[in-house]
Amino acid sequence: MSDVTAATTPGDDDAGSSAAADSPIATQAASDFALDTAPRDLRGAIDDSIARLKGGQLGSLPAILAIIVLVTVFGAVSPDSFLSKINFANFLEQSSAVIVIAMAVTFVLLLGEIDLAAGFTAGVSAAVLATRLEEWSLIPALIASMLVAMLLGSFTGFMVARVGIPSFVVTLANFLLFQGILLQLVRQGGSVRIDNQIVKDMVGGSMSPAVSWIFTVTALVLYGISLVRRQRMSHGAVPVSLIAIKWGLAAVGAAVVTVILNQNRAFPNAPAPIEGMPYVVPLVLVLLLVLTFILTRTRYGRHLYAVGGNAEAARRAGINVTRIRLSAFTATGLIAGIGGMFLASRVNSVDPNTGANDTLLLAVGAAVIGGTSLFGGQGRMLNAVLGGFVLALIPNGLTLVGKQDIPGFGEVDFGSSGIKFMCAGLALLLASSVDALSRKRGT
């Protein structure tokens, strides 16, 4: 197999199968990896999935298993608090910003690059939004915030793609540079309060129960249409029974989530009920769908996977590698800016710690734990969501478990920062090990 062919194949099943469609070399490469449209039944589809797992293509399976294990353990140890309705809604809100920033970092991870300044990009964008809202209306403030985020991402991309400095060095320098910009914007250690109700409701607000059901039903209908369309495009390669199972599982899961979120989760003495799906759920879902479409259904997405798989082969196939790298960092900056809005909305203010501390580490960890490869060429946007859930479950569950008497160790405070950091670090190390070992097995 030629290296050009290998480079023009995305590292994920849903990511497409060609790179530069109008290049003769890429056309030949795409024909070698044309979609298998041979009709098969459910058993054949299951056998194909098992074969991929045996070949080291684990995808999101480790993250899914980790979510199941964490929910089971924390639910058994602290069922009254961990499995409560209010904690479920809080968990979705707490994980949203990290998930969005993880989606941002996915663009550069697919190239085998890194952006250590994505957290502070989010922080600077949030600071611009907060300071502009003091003088401007919402729309101009949002536009200014997003433009600044894109500018920061483009600057990083220029230094990496045009100047040729390794992304680790550039983003490490930008980590300090952007932190300094954030400090200047929030007036050296102060904080900027956000009073705009729309921004505050992005994470903290909720839809009505009726609107929540409308959203759920609409999302399921659109998901069903996409599954049917994909089945028809495969000419029977994807069995109808598998489509039905996927939609059925999604319908059951969506219905359960909607039922839980539509129940009153306010404390007994609260002045008003709190019910309905948080706005952040549809916002993250829409962003997930848009970015997934870009990566898996557009020429740009196929080129991104190609460059991440083998940059030199992609260049020979006619892909502008420099432009792809520059655009990937720009996209990372823009999406990180959206994550910054969620960070600001979560606490209704911006301070020097917005996007700092462990925000970037959790975002990168979320993408990797979810199944995105650190070596480039493999991953999906859904990986960021699943990995974000894993890393959000760890501190959420440990906090609620609190202090426990452990035989031989005495009383252990599982809610301490030390325990949380150690558990998150071990999870990231385990996910990276699985990624490295699966790639060795697949070669």
C-alpha cells in the first residue's frame, strides 16, 4: 500500500474516504479505499466491529466503559446525592465548557499538534465579552469576542504553519502571553461581572418542560433521517436492523434524560421550581453536529485527516498542508472562544482564573480519553463529549463521596483536590497508553 493512499484515509470510520478529490493521485487513493457497499446483515456488521476491535481500533469504547464504571461505583457509594436530579443537571452544566474546549483542541490533535494555550484563549475571549458588555449590546460584544478568539488562534497557526516553530513551543509561549492579556483585561487580579441575562442563561438557564420535549423529538427525528440517509448511501452495507437498534437506543436514552431533567430539582424551600433541560444541552449538541459535519462530510475535513495521517503524502496528493494547519489552529481558537462564553456564563463573571488552572489539561485529556489519537489522523468530535463526561464524572463523584473510612488508611477525603488530580491524571495516562498500544497493534 502506498503512503499516499494511507494518508488520504481518515482515521475514523465516519470521517470519509478521500482527500484531494480533484487530484489524480488522490482519486486513485480514494478508489483503493472506496466504501464497502456490499449488502450485509446485522451479524456481518457485528463481525466487522469485532474485527476492528481486534485490530486495535477501539474508538470510543474505553470512554464508554469508563462512564459505565464511574456511574456504577459512585452511584453505589453515594446514591442519594450522586444519582439525584439536581446533580445530574449540575453535571451537564459543569462539563459543558471543558467539552467545548476539548472539541476545539480536537482540530489540532487530528494533525498531531497541540495547543497548550487553548484554555487562556477561552479566558481572553470571555474577558473581551465581559468588558464589552459593560458598554455595548450583546451582538457586537459576541462578535468582538469571537474575532479576538480567531485572531489568537490564527496567530498561533501562523507561527506554527508559516514560521515553522513546533506547536509545543509556540503554545507554551502563548500560554504566558495570553495569560498576560487576560490579566490586563480584568485589571490585574480583579473580576468583571456579567449582568446580561442571555449570557447568564447559556449554562445556568433551562428550557420549559414542553420546549424540552419538542427539542428531544426534533433531535430524534433528524437523527433518524440521517441514519436512513446513510443507510441508503451505503446501498445496503449498513443493515436496516442496525439502524433501528441505534435509533431505538438513542430514543430511549433521550427520553430518560428529558424525563429526569423535566422534574423539579429545586430544594424543598426554594422560592420557585427548577425544571426543564438546561440550555447548554442543545447548544453543545448543535455545536457537536456542526463540527462533526465539517470533519466527516466536507472536503476540508477529509484534508484535515489526510494531513494528520501523513503530511508529506497529503502534500504530494495536492493538499495545501500549510493552509490546513493554519486553519486548524484558527478553528481551535474560535471554538475555544465559545468555550470561554460557557466558562463566563457558569459563574456570571470573568477573572484571571477563567480558562486557567486545569482547564486546558482537562480539555486535552477529554479528547484523548474519548478516543482521539495524540499521534494525529484519528478521532471524532464525539470523542470530546465522551471524554469530557469521564473527566467531569471524576471530580463530581469524588466530591459527593466525601470522607470515607478505608481499612488500613483511616479516614480519606476523596473530595480533596489531591485525590481528584491523581485520579484525573491516572485516567489520562491510561487513555494515552491505550492509544499507543492500539496503534502498535494496528501496524
